[in-house]
Amino acid sequence: MHLHSDLSLYHEPIGNLLNAMESVEWEEFKLSDEQIQHFEELGYVSGIKLLNDQQVEQLRFELIEIMDPQHPKHHLLYEFHSNESEDPDRVVFHSLGHWRMTPGFHDVLWNPVFGLIASQLLGGNSVRFWHDQLFLKPANHGGVVAWHQDYSYWTRTHPMQHLTAWVGLDDTTIDNGCLYYVPGSHKWGLLEKPSLTGEMIGLTKFLTREQVRALDNAIPIEMKKGYASFHHPLLIHGSFENNSDDPRRAFVLNVFADGTCSDSNDSLLVGVPPIKKGSKLSGQFFPLLYDSSV
């Protein structure tokens, strides 16, 4: 039944991705006070293991399915770009909404380690889902994801209480286009949004000279596959080309604190019914992932 339906109808795990995690003591995965302080001061915390090798392999397999433009459930996606790069010699695959298509990418939303950490970084609040993303930079000619702030694309919600988790499906390195963060840039305020896969430096026209110089001090986030990095919605980040001999695959989970409201009377995501401005985001497309009161 699940194979032929919109998986956004199911707000609990439906497959076997998380089976191996059922007997784990979740409290041991809590972030330390030092990690939370690092997030608050610098805007990110990284090196958090969320998936084992078997789970990574399942999601890699499902990524191949999702990339097929003839997949019968492609109409469920919010966006699909077989190549979103504006450089004709480079490639960046990018999609949104695949949690509605395959059981693994659906169930990973309910990874209890993810929910626990997200709640901690959102001030102990319950956690709701915003949307997911997939990125693939192929070997040798993968393109850039330009410097940007996530919330600059999300101003149709209010208040700003979002969080992003970036999870590698490959070991991520400087050579294959790992994520870079500009520490402390989440304190610069909301900036204009550049083209996400255009020029790497597109954001600089909205920055002061001092801020432009700060980009030179960006920190590369190299991690093993299955590990995650969490960042603030205003933290400036991006990733350079993949010039290695291997692909760089990753998925992103974007969430917000329960109680966040729509700030628009238009559809918040492509194909999703509008939520009246000022009304709380909930329902089929914005499920509760972690209840902090339990």
C-alpha cells in the first residue's frame, strides 16, 4: 500500500530503516552544554552521527530511484532539478519533497537522535518538519552551492525558529565539495538571497567589506558518511565544486519549532494547500517529528 501512496499521509515510520535503533538509549546522544554553547556562539555544531552504514546504503539506493525523471511519484516533489547549476560545465542535482516518495527518506525524519538534538537546538521545543532536500555533485564536475542563508528563502514563515541538518551519504572532504560555514555570521541579520547554484560569491553584493573578508575564514566541515551538521537559519554557508573521482551525495532536513506560523496566504511549498497567514503550521505536510513534552 505504501509503495503506491503519498507517504506524507503517514506520520510515523513505515519501513525498516530505523529498526536497528529501537533498543538504543537515546539520552546518551544528547548534546553537551559545550556543544550547545558552540552552536549559540558560532551558529553550528557538526560531527553528529545519525546513520550507520546499512542505513546510508538504503538511502543511496533510494536516491537513484528519486533521480529517475520517469519515477511515477515525481509529481509529489516540491522541486526537481536534474541539474540546477548555472555553470554549463558543472552539475548539481537538487530535489525537495522526496520524503513523500520512498520509505527510507520518509522514515529518516523520525530518527529519534535527530529529533532529540533538533529539540535541544530549538530551545527545548517540540519539532515540526518544514521540508527536505537532496543534493548530488557528480565526480569531477560537480558544481557549487553558493554562499547563502537558509531563512532568506523561507521568509514566508514567522517567527524565525528554524534549524537545518545536513547529512552526508558519502565521506565529505574539501576535494569533493564539502560544506563550509562562516562562523558567527548568524549574527549578521537577514540578508538578500542569491541564486543558490549560481556564482559562489553572489551573496557578496549584499555584504559589507568586513563581511566579505570573513568569507575567507570559512570553516570546511569534513565528515564521514552518516554524520550530520546542524546550523542556524541565518548562518552563511555554501560548498565548492566536486573535483574528486567520487560523487558527493547528501540530504538535508529542515525543521522548525512547534508554534511557527504561516506568514503568507499563498502556498508555502509547491502543491501544498495554503495555510492562512498567522495560522500555525501543522497537518499532513508539516508533521510533528519530536514531542518535547513526552
